[in-house]
Amino acid sequence: MGERRPARRMVTVLAGGARTVITDLGRPGLAHLGIPRSGALDPPALRLANRLVGNPEDRAGFEVLLGGLELRAGSGCLAAVTGAPVEVRVSGRAVGSHRAVWLAPGQRLVLGAPTAGLRCYLALSGGLDVPEVLGSRSTDLLSGLGPEQVADGDEVPLGAPPSVAPRAAAPVPVSVPPARIEVPVLLGPRDDWFSRPASALRGTEWSVGPASNRIGLRLSGTALVRVASRVGAELPSEPMLPGAVQVPPSGQPVIFLADGPTTGGYPVVAVVPARSLPALAQARPGATVLLRPRS
């Protein structure tokens, strides 16, 4: 009899859900080449999922929009789901999120729909071992870099399992956004293009629009008004970064997220600090966002 080969370390996607992408911590430091940072929209959730299964925090995992992902394990591996609270089942048995669970070869893992928030993160021991592009395995919706959106039937390889078993975890945070998401913004660099920008931003309860995605969070509310000297004016393209609050001619702000462009020609009235972006990544359409300007 021939030597029995070990099971291939991989998972098969049985259902990809509404939109599932492969992500890690992105491609920072390449904006000068026109390449967005990309990576997980809720980095603390991905880092946590990796820690729970014993991976280094930067390993690639799945970012799942509104649940619905179903996988079959090709070999034994640890799995952990973090981010938005969601029902997790293994071969029909409820196992809970925000904890490590074992998947035996052939077992199925299914994510339900989040009870709050938008995005869940699934890490598997060894990480998703798809090819790197410019140092990252992240899907970038704007530039098209990285792997394609996850689809039914995909076979995704896993890396070598961690050499050290994960330690028992204390209670861990769940990414549940409040009903009204309050975030600070730093005014500028083009706040002088708008009439009373601090009052205009602070005085509106902004609503998250349905066209929001990994590129940007589209807000609707009382339109920002340009000062008379800037009506009809144009800007040369300027550098952008995640958190930039850009205002197109409609006066309805767009907050750029991880896949946002590296340059843009509409004025940026303010910038959301990086630490506040994960909460916005979990904001569903219709959620209320309160912007709190600081000088």
C-alpha cells in the first residue's frame, strides 16, 4: 500500500454570502504610488480573530459582509469569528462567536446574519495562504489588487498551523456600534471652502447611505454650503487618506475608508482619526453618525 498523504490544508467555500473578501492589515506606505492602504475595515476585530486561533495578528482572514458565509474544512483547523455579533454553527451545532472552535476535516462552518453591525471576521489557524500582491493578501475593491471577491466553490489554501497553541482568552470585545455613532473630526485642510464648517458638521445628524462600501461611507443630511468665493471652483487633485471627509458638489460628505483613493479633487473639510474608523466600518445604512469637529 502506498503512503497515505496528509489532508490538504484548505477550506472550500460552499456559500460566499453577500460579499466576502480576503483581507489582512493591508498595504500601508504605498500611497505615493497611488496604491490604497486597503486591509480590514475593522482591524481590531481581525487582530483578535487571529490571536484566538494562535496566528500572528497580520495573517489573512475572511471579512464577511452581513453573514451568510459557509465553509467546509479540508483538514483540521481552529476557527474564530469576531467583529459584529453573529450566530456561528459547526455542522449544525451552535458554537458562538469570539472564541476558538475546532473544525475537523469535512465539518461545515456557517455564519448567520449579524444581529448588529455589518462585518464579521473569520480567522483560521495558519491564515489564508493566497498569493501576496505588493506585500498583502487583501482584496482592494478600488484598484483591483489582491484576490477576487470570494465566490461559491472557491478552494482557499491555509498556511502552516501555528507552532504554539493559543492561550485561553479572557472576555473579548464585540464590535457592536451604538445606535448613534459619535466620532471626532479634525477640521481641514479645506474647511475654509465652506460656510461655518464646524457648526454645519456638528449641527447635523448624518445618515449612512445605502451606497456605502469599503471605499467610502456616504452620508446624507443638511448639505454643506461653499463660501461664495469657492462656488464653482475646482481643486487640483490632492493626497487623500482613510478618514478624509470629502465633500462633492452635492454637499453630502463621503468618509473614505480603507479602499478609498489616494488622491481626489473635491475639498476635504475634515479628517476622522484612524482610531474612530472601525466603528464606522460597522455602521449599517440608515445609522446615525454624529461628527464632532475639533480644531
